[in-house]
Amino acid sequence: GGIGLEKDSALYQLMDTRMHSVMNGIVSSDGEYQAILRKSDIYSGELDRMDLSKEIRLLIDRYVSEQNALGSRFGMLAYLFLPLRLRKVRNALIMGRIDPVECIGVSQQRNGNVLNVKPPAMRVRDDCYTKITFPL
């Protein structure tokens, strides 16, 4: 039923092919993505040379898959909810409900405010954060 988006439908397969070609174009031109891919290939080669048992390789694969799922979920949640939170912070700053000096992570810049966001649930170095610029 619906609009023909069952996985075996021609429309689904066409959309899937198109999305993969678009994403391949995007990631092939992204230097950071390519650097991560090269580093990942190095680690993969090192693991291959270690001649690990099937059981250990499976455990490593499961662990890496779950870590990847965490990162993907965090990114999705940030994409969905961060713009709303940023609007709330921006509005609170405009309305004077919070003092930018007391608001940890918000710093003034010439082109607007920058909110430094560090994912609390993820194991990252203390100096790792994302800068998100929003106009006032």
C-alpha cells in the first residue's frame, strides 16, 4: 500500500540508488571524511595483521557497531532538537532572562553568538566541542 515505498518496489530502489550516488558525491569531496576513511583503513589493516580469533573479531565488530550507532543517534538527536534549544537560548538572551556571562558555553563573537556544545554522554576530551553560530 501507500506510495509504493516497499523495499522491493521500483520507486524505493530508484530512491535508494539516487541517495547513494548523492551521498557518494558528498563524501568523496569532503576532506575530513576522506581522512577518517584513510585512518580507518590503516586500523583495519593492523587488525588483519593481528590474526585474531573469529570470536574476538566478532566482539570488536559488535563494539564498533554499537559505538557507531551511538554517534549516529547523537547526531540525529542533535539535528532534531538542537535548533529548538538554540532558539530558546537565543530568545532567553534577547529577553534578558539569562546573563550571557553566566551562561556557560555561550561566548560573544563579531558575527553573533557561538554556543559551544559538548555531548555529555559521550567520552570526549574536555577540549572537544562543537561551535554553533546563531545570529542575535
